[in-house]
Amino acid sequence: MMKHDWTLGEMDKKGLKKLEENAILVGLVQKDQTEEQVQEYLDELEFLALTAGAQTIKRYIQKLPHPDTRTFIGKGKMEEIAEYIERHEEINAVIFDDDLSGKQTNNLEEALKVKIIDRSSLILDIFASRAQTAQAKTQVELAQMQYLLPRLRGLWTHLERQRGGIGMRGPGEKEIETDRRIVRDKIALLKKKLEKIDQQNVTQRKNRGELIRVSLVGYTNVGKSTLMNVLSKSDVFAEDKLFATLDTTVRKVVYEGVPFLLSDTVGFIRKLPHHLIESFKSTLDEVRESDILLHVVDIAHPKHEDQIRTVNNTLEELKALDKPTLLIFNKMDLYRQKYYDPFLDEEAKQEIEEGLRGSLKHLFGHDNIFISALSKENLDALREKLLEMVKDQYKVRYPYQVKQWT
């Protein structure tokens, strides 16, 4: 009998321990980009890697007018990374901040002898680990299959080495076509499954009656779920990690006798894989069918303006950008801690915030409010503003009907 390194009896009761991933991050400074921008992109990639369970050991940045078609990075940079990996045996993954083709992935794996991950596959991995409901699991699987399909030929390049032998090319080509057919069939099956779930969701939304719908939208990890808990007095999962919320949570809320529905949606991110937007369209219907959007922003983040633009671009893609919107600048307590002089008096702070509020309104064209969901700062003012917006929507929807709350 073959002896194994472990037996079932000796395993931890909680199951097999996860192998700790140690990764190198790679970014490319292309035309119209600065090194500073790419460093910021890698900061976000590092947070994504951490969310997926990988520690970042080192970063590499290369300036190239366009990615190398074979290996994405230049030969010299690849040799430098390979040498570093050889000296540090604990590294088992290299993560790229852009999407790679199947051919590039294959060539990089062969050269670096470790797992190669691109931005989309990393995000898909996080989504797969976060998916709880049948709908989210199906959506993630569909996105994974759509991501895989165009990369199949590149991932099968190991067959090219056998082309010298007679009759080897045929079976290889057949193998690729078989795989393509399997993936296409799976995609068709998943789409049908999602259509069925979507029909159930449409029925569910109809059953909610004619209540005004309010959706929390924003970049990932800006505090939407924390705000949802505070506004609806519910217990929605909130965590300081990216994509803590995948499934839309809807709660009925009543302020001063005025009822409305409040929903928390999946966070957006820069370079969100197109397949994910496609497969999550049914979840994002909640945003599309909303009457009011509460766009939550982490004002303490150094690139909060870029994050607002990213969210607006996604909303535009969903044809939801023209809805009545309130910009909620969250984490004001953290912003003051980061950027204010400790000796600044209250009057000066108020002056700064008034100026900031005015410039942000001018820049993005929406009314805004500064809050802290965690310390519950300015939440009463937010509730009043929200109630006013909901009442306005009821007046638009029922212009000839006298409501007790209007």
C-alpha cells in the first residue's frame, strides 16, 4: 500500500488548510499613463490579491508602448522576475494588472515556472469565493466560461510541441474544438438557467408593489453595506474587503410613515471584467429599475474622484446615469484624521467642508452630503434628504393621488 503524507484521521477537523499564496505583482506603464498611476493601480491589485488570499512580496513595473504579444512584458523584465522567483522559493504566483491571452499565460508559466494570474481571473476568483446564492454562483460560472472561451487555443499550445510527429496535429485540433463545444454548450445552459432565475426576480419585483425603490451604488469597499445596516436597521454582511456583497439585498424601510425599498448592490471597480457586467446584468437590474440612486463614495480615498467616474461609466453602461442621485461622501471621520491639521478650529473645518461640498457639486452635478456611517455622523440629515427625495418621487408617480405623506 502506498504511504501518503497525510491521512483523513490526521487532518484538521475544519478540513484541508489553504495553501498560503505569495505573489509578485506586475504592472505596465503604457502610453497616456504615468508610473504614479500604475503604482496606484497596483495598490488596488494588492488589495484584490489580499481579498483572494495572497500576500504581495514584490512589485515590478515596466514602461512599454504596448504589451508584448508573446509574453506581455519584455524579455529582460521576464528574466529579472524569473531570477527573483528562483531566489525566493516561497513565491508561487505572479499577478498581472491587465488581461492576458491564453498564449501569453502559457508562455509566462513556462518561463517563470509559477502560476500566472491576470486581473480578470483574480476578480472572477474573488466573485466565485463570495457567491452564496444560486443566482450569484450561476452568474460567476457564466463569466468564467465566457472568459475561458477565447483563451482555449492559447492554453492548448502544449500540443504544438508534438506537431513533428505524424498524425499529431489532427487530434490536437479536435481536442480544442471539443473543448470549445463543451464550453459553448455550458454557456448556453447557464444563460437559460439565468433567464429562469431572472423571470423569478421580475415576478418578485412586481410583487413588491408600487413602492419607490432606492439603490445604494458605488465603488467596492466604500461602506455601502455598513450604510445599508444603519439606514434600514438590518444586519447585512459588511467587511473591509473588496466585493463583500455580491447578492442584492433589499429591505423595506419606513421613515415618518413613508415606505420605500432600499437595496444594497455589488460594488463596481476599475477595469471590471466585461463578462462580469454581462453576466451580472440581472442582479444590476435592481439599479436599472431604481427610482433613486444613493452613490456612496469613500472621501478618505486619495482617488475618490476617479472612483466616482468609474461608477458613473458603469451606470452609463447600465443606462442608469440620469436617475435622481445623491452623492454620499462617507468616512468623513477618516478624511479629517488624514488631511486636517490637529490644531484647526471648528469654524475653519466647516469653511473647508463647505468649499469642498460646493466644488464637488460643481464637478459632478449632483447634490451631496458628508457623513460617517461608522460613527453615525450626519445620518439624521441624510435621512431627511432621502425622505424628501422619496416624497418627490411619489409626487411624480402619483400626481393625481393625494398621499397622506405628501
